[in-house]
Amino acid sequence: MKEHLLEPFADSTVNVLRRTLADETISRSAFESLNGPHVSHGMAVIIGISGTLQGHIIFDLDGKTATAMASVMNEETLSESDDIVHSTISELANMIVGHATSILSANGYRCDISPPTFVIGPQARVLAHRDAPHSAVAINTRCGTVTISIALIEDNSP
Amino acid sequence: MTDLTREHRRQLPSKDDGTSYSFMIVDDSEFMVNNLKRILVSFGGRVLVAAADGLQAVVDYESMDPKPDIVTMDITMPKMGGIEAIKEILARNPAQKIVVVSAMGHKDIIRQAIVLGAKYFIVKPFVRDDIYRVVRKILDLKIGSEEEGDVA
């Protein structure tokens, strides 16, 4: 997948997490193409993209990391089973994808985002369209690691 | 300056009638409602109602007496989105102060909200200070010496 389509998602994830977690230590890996499906670490938020770009973005992390992030963002100690953890992680994914698609829109790509879908359970497999395999980037924070998997194709039809 | 001192300085004054400024929050995210509520209450504000979609917001708004000083409005919500809800609320009270709080930074949505009369826009994610500054601006309160104190 073209780098200029991927980078806005990595940049937005780093910027939004830095701001929401007040964490200046955040670092990221390079993008890596996945040969098979994306395999979840425990909590995956899937956001669909439609418009001149089509596909989906997966915001994926394990339960411990999700709970640690949600606790920071809610300013209270939460447990993994608290509903507010899901709501917080959904909103986090929404903010990140919203920012990234704003950058893409400014670069001439019209894209709308769907409401987030939450998949809970480790080892859940998410398949991409055969023409748009996932590209994944790992973002390391004090709370743990988040993986962003991106599967997008450009719709060049008139 | 300690965090406590800084927190104490970020306070809204009382209104002329002695009551505190009131807010209505419209957002479909439980996290965002809690977050905004916590921040507004920390400034000394009162959150009268939180609605999870535009339709509920319009219904709740109609029955509110008095109306809130400020409505915070998300854009992407089920049943009725924020743009439609802004139209409906301003049709009932053109003087209502509304601030759009949304992750969608698309220029056309911002333009649409401003044309409708929502003069302020806060992009998610925000920090406490973003909300404080915009609320004071909307209420036409001078930021005053506490901000200068922060800088010093």
C-alpha cells in the first residue's frame, strides 16, 4: 500500500495518544505488510472507510493495555470488565481515524468513516480484501502496545 | 505552581444572579460525556443534562427551563447528527450558545456548523485548558491574570 496513505494513520495515532495519555515516550515501528489475516491481541476496534478510499482500519490492543489507557483517560482505576473501557477505546479509535481521514481529505481523498465495531477476544482473525492486504504498525506507549492495521484500496472509478 | 493551585485558578465566576454557569452535553460516547462532565464540574460549572443523540437532545432541550448557558455538541451520532440538532435547537432559541466538540476536523462540517450559528469548535482529543479557554471566550469572560500567572 502506498506510504502516503499509511503515514497519516501512524502520525495521528502517535499524536492523539501523546495528547490523551500525556505520554512523551511514545515510539512507533515501521509499517509491515501482513501475508495473512490480522490476528487480534484481545480488543480490536474496526472502523470502515468509504469514498475514494475503501477498506478498514483496525485499532488493536490487549485487555491489559486497553484498561491501562482507559484508566489514564478517565482519571480512575478501572478493571477490564468495566463497560467504560470499551467506550473509551472506541472513542480513541474514532478520534485517531477521524484525524487521519481529515489529513487524507486535505490531500484530495474523500473518505467517510463508519461507526466503530468492537471485536473482543484474543486470536480473532480479520480478513482484508485480496487486493488490499493489511499493513500494520506498532505504537509503543507506557500503557502497552497498540497495533494499527490498515487495509485500503483506491477507488478510481469516475 | 502545584497542580492543585493551577486547578483552583481555573474557575468560572458565578453569574450575576449568584448561580453557576450551566451546560448541556450531547455526545453518544459514554467516555466523552463523563470526560466533559468531569472537566466542566471542575471549573465550577453545572451539567444539567447529557443526551446520547441529537434527537434526545432536542427533546430534552425543549423541556429545559431555564435553558443551559452552553450546549456542547458532537457531530456524528445515531438517530440525529449534530448538524441537524444545532438547526433544531437554534430554531427554538436563536440565542443559544453552542460549541461543537468533534473528532471530525473536516472543513466543510466546521463551515456548516458555523453558518448555522455554532461559533466555536473544539477538536477531540482536547485537554482541560482547551475547554476552559473556549468556555470563557463563549461566555465573554476575560481570561484575566490567572493565565498570566500560569506563564510566569
